[in-house]
Amino acid sequence: MQNEQQQQHSAPSLSLFISHFNPHNLVSNSLICASIAAATLLLILSFNIKDYVSGISFDRVSSNLNAYYNLRHHVQAPAPQPLPPHFTPPPPPPPLPPPQSLPSHFSPPPSPPPSPTPPPPPPPVPPPQPLPSHFTPPPPPPSPSPPPPSPAPAPQVPIQPMQDEELQRRAREAAANTTEGVTPKVAFLFLTREGLGLRPLWEKFFHGHEGLFSIYVHSSPSYNGSVPESSVFHGRRIPSKEVHWGMFSMVEAERRLLANALFDPSNLRFALLSESAIPLFNFSTIYNYLTNSTKSFVEVYDLASPAGRGRYNRLMYPTVTLRQWRKGSQWFEMDRDLALRVVSDDKYYPVFSEFCHYSCYADEHYLPTVVHITAPEKSCGRSITWADWSKPGPHPASFGRKRVTEGFLNWLRSGSKCEYNGAETSTCFLFARKFMPDALDALLRLAPRVLGF
């Protein structure tokens, strides 16, 4: 009710202001309207606030500055709470001790040394002197010459059909050619009766190493077998003659293989193998072992028994004496120089050809005796082809499918001790025999895991 009376009381005042409104004076009218609006808003606020805040008087027409401060004090500053009757004020802090006087011998720390005098500035760089009129600049340094290209591996030299006499003569002439600057190759000489029953294993061994090996196969002239054109053995049979076990014809076949291999000047190492031999390592291992060796591998030893000196024929005297007679495995490996000596031998070869037959077993005595007499320093005296001679008899033990195991192959690879280039090693045998054709599947299965190819 009181608010309605106050609003009715202010109505005549608004009418009075509006009746005197002058529309032609825009600025004055705007100020008047703003003042009226502010007064009206303040009047409304004063009536609303004082109903909720007691003890503060508000003017109905204008705001009072004292009322504003009283309101802020009333809202923001609550009345202080009385202290409890048992409150005890904290004791005052202890007084600070009086300053101590410095001792009589006290001396102040020395003042820091003065900053060092900065070094004098460097002398000015003299201006460049003009070059004399006759000055000639030095020539630029020569660019380093590129290294010589590595020689490309040579393919296998085709087999040339020739009779033994012409073959020996031509081989000696070809062997005299220089071998400098060639990529060394290893010549693998296979002396077989017929075909190679383990050919798939050897093809896997040679795969990917073309240009680092040559293959020569001596088999019976009556053998009509063939190999695929994709095989590394295709076209590698040399002109051959019949070979009889234990006879001098085996030495003739060995020289025939060496002579054919000497036509290729890249062949620097020569290994004789049988159709029952297998590699015990991958190609890279065998290649590096042979090409880095300072010795040849021809087994040479003296055996004072019927199987050794008992085979000597006194008709060989005086070209070959009993003291010079030696024995060893026919499966050799030799360098090019020793191969040329064997092919060029005109002194001992005719004597063995005439007087070493039947129980003489020329294949076990010719090469060991010739190496012992002519070049004992060239060979390390051992063979790199393993065979089992533990049982008595004219032939070593053979190994079929059931005998081929991972443990057996690992024992062949590292179960011995020998010397290589003056140091002891457990890698003594690179090849092994005699493995039968029925062992091929087992060998192919174990080759990746054991033999490394």
C-alpha cells in the first residue's frame, strides 16, 4: 500500500517534466530524459532495498552517499565475535638480543682486485697487395685416379678334344701364360665310372657362384648318360679312356683332368673328387680355404709295411729309390704351379707307367712320391678329403641313407685337429666319401641346416 502511494505521488512530477519537453532541443532533451530515468531507477531501488535491510534510511528522491557507505559496511563487515571466557592471549615474543660488537682484531675482507686491463685491439689487417703482372696461378691439384676395375669372372673354358700327347704339350704352353689380374677359380676334377649320382647336391653347392669355379668330368667312354642344359655339369665331360681300379690308367686320367684344367688361366686351384664325394661346407668357405692357402694338399707319408714300401719295384731304381718311395691318398688338391709340374713330368711318369702295375697301386704312390722328390715344400702332407679306413680292406667304408645324420656330418666338419697356414684349426676336411646315391635325399634335407647351402 505504501509503495502504491509513493508511485501515485511521483506521477504528477513525471507529467510536469513531459509537458515541458522541447523536441527542438535534442541535447537538452536527452540529458533531461537520462536524469529522469536515473532518478526513477534510484527511487525504485531505494524502496526495494530498504524493505530487506533494516536500520538504514533512504531518501525517496535521490540517493544518499552516507546511506551507500552504511550499506557497504553492513554487508561486508560482520560484527566481531566475542572471545570465549577461557581465552588466554599468547605470550609476547622474547626481545631481540643486543647487537654484538666486532672483535678488536677483525679486519674487513679485502676488496676484489681490479678488473684486468683488456688486451689491446689487434693490428689492422693490411690491405691485399696487388699481384705482379707476371704472376701465374698454380694449376689445380690432380684429381685422384679411379681404382682399376675388378676383373670380371671368366666363364668355363670349353672342352677341346685332343689326344693325350697333344693335350700335354698344349697344356704346358697354356700354363706358361700369365695369371695376373684374373679372378681366381677353383677347378673341380670329377673322376667317375659313369654319371654323378649326387649331382643335385653339387648343383646346389655351385648355385650362385658362377665365374669362381670350373668343372671337368672324366667318366667311362661307354657311358651315354646326359645332363640337362641348365645344369653346371652340362658339356663338362672331357675326352676320356677306360680306367681300371688300381692300375696306372687312373694316374693317366688324373693327368688328363689336370691338363684340361690348365687351359683356363683363371684356374689357380685344382681338387680331384670322386662321384661318391660330398662337400662338407658351402662354396664360399671352401673357395676361401683353398685360394688363401699357402700350401697344396697332397697326402705324403712313409709306410714301412707290405702296403707301403712292400709295393716298391726295384726296377724303378735308380730313378726312384726305396728311400724316396712314398704313399698317400689319390684325392689331392694343389695349386697351379704344382699342377704344371705334374703335367710336365717326363722323368718319373714313364718309370711308373712301365714298372708300377697290379699290386703296386700307382694312384696311391705316383703323386706322393713325385711331390716328395721334386717339391716337398709345396704340400702340407695331408688330404682334405675324408674317408673311413677304420676297417681292413682295399676300400673305405660307404655311407647310405641310414648313416647320414646331423651329428655325423658335424663331426666330419670339426672333429679333427690339423695345421692351416701355420696355425692349428679344426677345419681339416672340406670333402668326404664314400656316400651312396640313396643318401641324396638325406643330404639335401640336411644341407641348409648343417652344410650351409
